[in-house]
Amino acid sequence: MLHGQKTIKSILVALVAGVFGLALGYVAMPAHAQDIKQMKLTDKQVEGFIASQKDLAAIAGKLQSAGDKPDAKLQAELEDIAKKHGFASFTELDDVAANISIVMAGLDPQTNSFIDPLEALKKELEDVKGDASIPDADKKQLVAELEDAIKTTPPLEHKENIDVVKKHREAIEKAMQ
């Protein structure tokens, strides 16, 4: 594995997995991650998100087949799942998933400390640029990927979300398996 690829992969995977449930990641994120509606998370929202994962996983195949345009029947199923788990709409569930993903992307698995994903990407870019051991072709690709990720990665607006997500981190990770 090239230097930094593990960090880059974990950040990017977590950021793009928000739509249709963080754990599913079957449908692409909106064209620009800055389109994410950042919000203050509550314990109830995170618990509802966790509980919704089994139901979302049950329709994962349908979501995959639908691409980014679910039909009316599938959209109704998504709305029903969201309402069943305490959300006003699937859009709200999706927003909660995206906000969780931003925090999860910045949590260090070993220390549980938070580094803003945008700042982590910027540091990783500098590390890759300065690493002479990475072959030029690989370095060029990594730099391009990091620069694209930096352009589309929003900074965390609600720092209090860190504590809410940390509190439920184990359950979030378990729900995503």
C-alpha cells in the first residue's frame, strides 16, 4: 500500500457513503459534498440512523439497480423507512447520514480523536507531495485525487456533533457491518 492511501481511502469512503445510508454507499454522493446540509445532530437522530440500517440494507439491491434515480415505489419505501425510524422524510435521514459521515471520516480509529477531514486531506496532500518514495505516476494520481477531495470536502460546521457521534460510534460501526 502506498503511503497515505489508507488515510485517503478511509476519509473518502466515509465522505461519499452518506446518500441512502452511510453503511450502504450504493448510490453516489451529490455532485458536490458542499451541498450537504450540515446540522446539529441529536442522540435521537443518530439512534434512528443506526436503527434504519437493517431496513436500508434489505433494499440495497433495489437501490443499486436504481442508480441515483429511484422510482416512485422505491422512493416511497425509503420515505417509509425514514418515518419508521423517527425522521420526517428520507431527506432528513439522508442529511443525518451525511453529517455522521463527516464526523466518522475525521475520527482516528486508534485514539478516537477528531481531525477535520478537510484539514486531514490538506495535511495528507503536503505529505504526499513531500514523499520522495512514491513513484511519480502514483504521486501525480494521489495529488490529483487529494486536490479533488479538498475541493469537495466541507469543513465541519457543528463541532458538538463530534461528541454525539463518538458516543454512538461503536453502534454506528456495528450497524455498518
